Amino acid sequence: MTLLATRGLSKQFAGLHAVENVDFDLPKGQVRALIGPNGAGKTTFVGMLCGRIEPSAGTVRFDDRDISDLPAHKRINLGMAYTFQITSVFANLTIAENVALAGRRRLHGDVVDTAVAEALALVGLHEPPDRNAGDLSYGHQRLLEIAMGVVQKPRLLILDEPTQGLADSEIEAFKALIRDLSASATILLIEHNMAVVMETADRITVLNFGQVLAEGTPDEVRADKAVQAAYLGTG
């Protein structure tokens, strides 16, 4: 069963085709990686999925419902959660307050503290929950933002460059986290770390110049000569 699909999705900025005629299908329960060189259109494409960028043409469907005209907050209400490429935590709030705020749509009363603690433990963020988010390292802010997505119990979790700023040991833990999260959510992973992509993704979609260059299993994408030339390198 397909959870997320696009047909002919396109976006132009002053005549520049940032994304052009992309057909994309993401089945329920899959971990899908979206990769490509800088400027390939990944951020624009994800922005259209989340409702933060209006398409020039094409459609976005979520669980067989056309959501092309839905604003971002209504897509969240349907079960989409998105972590930003640049962290968007509230620096003046505590760790716990950030996670509780993200989960306010579904958390009430006595369950809030438990749900917050569970989300933080799941992502491996063991800082004191009453510490201000602004005092965290960049890598730990990334983990906090993932916890803010996890606490929403999303049907689709979109992670945009989640390992950026993480130490090697934290990246290893993140690979295990992806496997844990995939038991309850479909995951779309936008990531430059190819070790993370190749070890966690069921399938990979490669964008280049706003178009789908290739799609397949990690082994198929790794062996694709067009992908090697455009992104992975032929060496």
C-alpha cells in the first residue's frame, strides 16, 4: 500500500526548474532515502511534500488523499512529521518543553512527561530534560529535533540531514534508531552520509537537476553508472 505519492510534481523559481515532473511512490513501512548532489532539488521536493512550498504543477497524495492544497499544519494533523535541515528547536525552552510542545496535538494530562521521556530515550538524548535547548551542541539539537518528530507518533517521518553534526558514535547509534523507528513509521531520509543511506534504506531515489535520475535498492543504486558519474563518483 502506497502512503505517499507524487505525480508530475514540479517547481519553478523565476524560470529555473528546481523540480521537474517527479513521479514518486513511497509504500507504507518502507525506509526510503532521497539523495543527490547539492542543488539537485531535494529540499524543494521535500518542501512541497510537507506543504511549505507550493508546487508549480503536479499533485501530492497522502494515504490516497490529494493533499496538494493542504497547508503544512494540516498535513501534520494527518500524520506527517518533518525535521528540518537546519535545526528549528526553541533555544529558550528546555529540552522537555520542546518535545512536549511538538507533541501537543496528541499529548494531554499525565501522559506528557512519560511520552517526552520515552522520545528522548529512544533517540539517545540523555541530557537533563530541564536544560535549555540552546545550550546543547549542534549534534544534540539534531537528536532533540528527531525526538520532537518521534513524540508525534507520525505515520510518515521525514528526516532532513539528521546525522549532520553528529559524532561517529552517535551516527552508529542513529543507524540502529532508524531500524527501531521503521517498526512504527514510514521514513523518508534525506542524507549525504552514504554509509547511513546504504545501511538503513530499503530503496533509494536519486535526484539530479530536479529530476529522478535513478531508483532502486542500495546495491542497484551503487552500481548505477549514471549515479556514479553524477554523485557517488566513479572511483
